[in-house]
Amino acid sequence: MGGGQLGKMLALAAHNWDVTTWALDADQSFPAGPVCSHFVEGNFKNYDDVYRFGKQVDVLTIEIEHVNTDALLKLEAEGLKIHPSPAKLNIIKDKGLQKEFYQKNNLPTSAFQLYESGEAIRAAISDGTLHFPFVQKSRTAGYDGKGVAVIKSENDLHLLMPDASVVEDLVDIEKEIAVIVARNEQGEVSAFPPVEMEFNPVANLVEFLVCPAGLDEKTAKAAEALARDTIEAYGICGLLAVELFLTKDNQLLINEVAPRPHNSGHHTIDSCYTSQFEQHLRAILDLPLGSTNMKTASVMVNLLGEPGYTGPVEYAGFDDCVKMEGVKVHLYGKTVTKPYRKMGHVTILAQDLESAKTKARKVKETLKVIS
């Protein structure tokens, strides 16, 4: 379910094995439309559309969490194989339930409180039960950098959202890292090497993704072990992207998870023996999991729509980038660009990380998404 770029890349991976793919989304012009076997126009939040779609397939998976899980639960009860489990999906798509899940399962996460509204947060500040600084996250409305507000002082209170929210302590972060982990129905679990994420400060979207993450061996193994513990606690099959904070005092804390292919794993298409998309297919089809070893160091650059441009997409500097050795450009096929919209990504491969970083900066300066 979902016909965006993740659906497109999953369908491309499935095509290598002659797997027939179906996608459900609003319009066949979406990225997955030209590459999947069958595209069904509909709304993945609508019960009837999801139920009808599910009756046409043998295995159902997602590329986005915010889907109609009532229909999925009905389909599952009727015997359809669905990964991830809709009951677990209900937990994951509510950030409040996610945080409570980690607390109940003794998985490390930052301290938090739940509030029904922005007004309730203001009241807690007034009565002294909540103190600056903190981070507000919408429980269900956040996606791709939206639905998050960092409140450092009273001057930031205008940023408060009205939504039911998780309020977390503002963590003193050394690095933000992610581990993509997979699990199949037999219980086999395999993790990709951790990556470091650097965010665009305006859009709050990943701008550079670096692999390896520059962690010492003990911390890297601990991050992989925590990701394994997390997917096993959920008991889901498929991929789980586990986003982690590494604190200044060297603690690992779970920020949040996504039960699907994820932006932090796109580099694996070019830099690992098994891509995250092939690994997801292996897991949901209960095949042996593939090798997660790196072939080479890599840096992934998200291609975001440039500020000030909205309209038919143009890629300035494309020719200059594709002639560079080790530069792999992936365009998602979206016809219209908007400021900070994800339009593609570029993976830069090199034998050493510093060379990849240098070339990544050049790509970032050269390739612009305009209209």
C-alpha cells in the first residue's frame, strides 16, 4: 500500500525475481505507477479501498504507516498474510503508544509525558510540572520532518501544535544514527551497519547520510543489538528502521521506528550486497535474509526541492553529476517540485569515507531541483 518512491524501489527490486506487484494510491502518475505490475487507484486510508485491494493479493505490505488498519485487521482475520502486523502497526503509527511500548519492554528511550493538546502543555508549564527545554511531537500527524516542535523557552511557545502530543526531554545529542534491521517468519534477524544522519535545519529532513557512521566498534555493535532487540520485541516481519540518539555521555536511546523501507537505507541499493528493498522482500516472503555487508563506504544525499521553486521539475547540474565516478543518481519520477519535497537521492561511493564526503558536498552544490 502506497505508490510513492518507496513503493517504486520495492517494485523494482521485486521485478528482479519476477514477483508480480500491486500498488494502491491516489494516482497512477505517482512514482510506483510506471514500474509496478498493477496500479489500483484509491485511498489507503479508506476502509473499503484497502479491503478490496487486499482481496487481490497474496501478501500485503506498506510503504507508509498511516493506512486503514481496521481493514487490515479484517483481512488478517480472513487469512491474508500482512507484514507488518496491523496490531503492531497501530502501536507504531502513534508515537505515544510507541514510547509506552519501549517503556514496557525495557528498551531505552528519552523521558516523556503525554498531553491531549497544546493547551494542556501550556497548563503544565504554568503549574510547574513541565520545564524548558523540550520537544513536542504530534502523536499521529507527524511525517517527513513535520509534526515536531523544539521548545527551548517561552519565546518558542508560538510553535506549539494543538495536537495530542508526546513531550520529550531535549536530549544532548552527539549523533543521530539509524539501523535498518530485518526479520523473517522463521525468526531470522539481520541488521545493516549503522548510519549517521545529518539533517537539513529548515526542513528537518535527512540531508546527508553517512555509512559507516564513525562509531567505535563497541557502540556500533550496541546499536545493532538494540535494533535487533527492538524488532524482536515487536515480533514483526519485514524491515524496521530504528532511529537512535547517541548522547554526549554515550547512551543509545530509541527515538522512533518505521516498519518499512526507510530513507536511512537508500544507500544500500548501491553500497551493500543486499539492498534494503530486496531484504524487505526476503523477510515478508519468508526467504533467507541476504548479506548486509558493505561493499564500499558511501554518503547518501537527499535531493530536495529548492526553496522558491514550485512547478514542473527540472534537474540543474544533472549531467555534471552523472559523469562523476561513483555517483549514482536515483530520481523518483515526481513531475512537480515544491520546496523541500523529496525528489530523489544520490549515493556517492568511494573506497574511503572522506573521499565520499568530499564528492557528496560537490554533488550537493551542483545538482539542484528547480522548476
